[in-house]
Amino acid sequence: MRIKEHPILNFEKGRKVKFYYNGQELEGYEGETIAAALHANGIRGMRESIRMHRPRGLFCNIGNCSSCLMIVNGKPNTRVCVEKLKEGMVVETQRGKGELK
């Protein structure tokens, strides 16, 4: 599920790290975006829409929209398309507006 070669871009991988998504341990590469790591692990839905509760996935992938808002290390409304992955991060699906706990 990961792009390995590209005619223009060069993908440099960081070290392999473990992180947690909704309680499940997954692996990704340090420094890649959380969204890229989730996508590589087969996860397409990032959040639910506020009114209709429909799944939302990546849309702009540059931090301008709100389709990828998730809870990261307890902080809601994190744009995972631009947030870099680090060892041990806890990522959770956000439902609704993302209330602080």
C-alpha cells in the first residue's frame, strides 16, 4: 500500500516505529505523516462527519480541509495529513467536533 518509487519525488524512510490506532498496534516510519502510515496499514477512514456520521478520508492532503481530523495523543482536531509520526503515538478516530477530555 506504499509508494516505493516515483518519477519526481524521492521517499526517504525514517526508522520503523510502532504506534497505536484505536487500540491496535501498527507500524510506520518515523517522519512520515500519520495519514501515510494509516494508509499503508489499510486504514482509509480518518473521522466521521459531524451531522451525517459518514466516514471521511483523505481529501486535500495538505492541511487545508478538515477531512483528516483525528485525536492524537489525546489532542482532538489534529490534521494527520501533515502531522509527523513518532514512536508510541496514540491515534484515535474522531467522532463529532472533537471535544477535549
